Amino acid sequence: MCNGTVTVYTSFNQRVASIQSSTTGNAQMAEGTIARLTDRGFGFIDIGSEKDLFFHSSSLQGVAFEELREGQKVSYTEGRSPKGLCAENVKPV
């Protein structure tokens, strides 16, 4: 989940599948390029579609927000927030 989101499950099986995926590390890592960084601790990743993917500095792994640069390649997993898709587990490639 992206930075403080709440997930609502419609069934017990859906919840179990989510727990298994998050605990076994089965999340598929994707790659993109940092398109924009803000001075407020978040940025956007160009994923090759018409919309860039939002990420918050709390979703970074192994790097400080200040170390990132626009144009830098990163890997990430997709998450969901109340406002839509977002990037989690963001790491430089």
C-alpha cells in the first residue's frame, strides 16, 4: 500500500492471497525513469504510458530522496492509493 492507505478486501481468500504475496516477496519489479522530482518529497516515474506513476519518499529503498536525479533509472513495484496507482519499493537500478 502506498503511504498510509487502507485496503478493503471483499473476501477472506483475497486477503490471504495479499498476505502471501507480500510475505513471500512475489511482487513483480518493473523499471522506469524518474520524470520529475519535487521539493516536497515526492516524484513521478515515467513508465512508458501517457501517465507517470507517483511515488513518495517513504517508498524509497536503499537511497535518500536527495540522492535521486531526474532521468535516473529505477525499479519499483506497483501499489494502489486512494488516488490511484503509485510506486512502492523504489530503488535505483
